[in-house]
Amino acid sequence: MKYLLNEWRRFLENSENDNDTKTIIGSKEQLVKYILQYPEENKTIHIDSPKGSKKKFGGDPRTMPFDYGEWPDLINPADDMGWDLIIMPGSDKNEPDLKPVGYVAYKEDIVHKVGNDKIILAHNKVSSSDKKTIEDFFSDMESFKDVEWLPAVSKLKRN
């Protein structure tokens, strides 16, 4: 019994330490503000599915035309995991000035996925062909709404 208590105590101590580095962010709007205020958070990006790899989005695996990943330390309460992100095809995760330029959200009738939005990041340039690539990728997926571009995206340089 003492062994179980010690193991449980150790587990709780470790999970408390893990939570110290994690920040729960309740909505995509709050996340956009947070990333604009703390751009250094982009240094913690983890790419799960790099451009050219295959990933399932509810159906058959699709070839990714962009890098897809997450901020492991910024938690989305919709799934209790890191917020999902997409890096525009013309941008790179190592660029120091990635900014949110849009997002993709699930439709309301996909109840178990509502709130599990994907935030789109870009360097200081957004080409119309990159926007079209993102829009085309999600356009034939019935579970997603149309891509929403943030108003600030119109202020970014275009190729």
C-alpha cells in the first residue's frame, strides 16, 4: 500500500510540473492575441505532419501541401492537447516572425470536434497561390467550414 501511495504522490508531483509549462487558451481569438503578444511561443512549434507527408482528416489520408503541427505548451480545452497549426506553404517554422493570418474551424454539426480549430501562420508575405492551396485543401472536406482569413492578412505583403 505504501508503494502505491508513493507512486501516486510521484505521479501527482510530475503532472503538476508538466502543467507549469502549459497554458490553457480557451478560444482561437484568445490564441491569436496571445501569439501576437508572445511571438516567442512560436519557438515551441512541433510539426507532426511536414509538407509532403500524409495525414488523415477524418477520411482517407491526404498529402499535406503545408506543414501541420501544434504548440505543445498552448492547450486547447476542446481536446486538451496543443493548439493545432498550419504553416503557409511559402513560410517556414524557423522564421522568427510567424503571425496568425487565418484559421480553419469544424462545422457545428461535428459536435465532438467543435473548437478544435487550426490556426494558420505565415511569415511576412502571403501569396494568393498559398491562400488558394489552403482553401482548396479544406474545400472538399465536409467537416470543415470555409477558411477564414484574419483582417490583418490584407496588410501583409503579397507575392
